[in-house]
Amino acid sequence: MSEPRPTPRKPGQTGGQDPTALMGIGVQFVAVLLAFLFAGKWLDERLGTSPWLLMIGVFLGFGLSLLYIYRRLVIDPKDPRKGGE
């Protein structure tokens, strides 16, 4: 019996993922981080809790962005319902 041939990859493609589907991850990371930063700053000005809600917003935005990136790059490719391995 012969071994199955691997699926050819596009130039620059790694891990069997379509590079165009991953292009927006950096932009989404920055957008979420900035959204939480400005929300924290706005709440600080409203409630007079400066700088606590700003710092919480930055850390929360950073953490949620990292979670999204992890799910997108590590978990989703392994999910058989999404065509992963």
C-alpha cells in the first residue's frame, strides 16, 4: 500500500491554514485593545476612579485579544467541524 500524498500548500502557508483568513488578527488585536482602553478612560472620567478602570480596560482588552488569537490559531484548526485536522 502506498502512503497518501500530502496536500500541496500555497506559498507562505503554514500549518494548513489559509493566510488570507489570518491577515486581520493583528488589526483586531489593536482594535479590541484600543476599544477597552478608551472605555476604561471614559468610565474613569465619569466615575472619578482614575487610573483604575483604564488599567483594568487595558488588561482586559489584552487578555481577550490573546484568547481570541489562541482560539483562532490553535483550537480552530484542530476542530473537525471547521475542516481542521
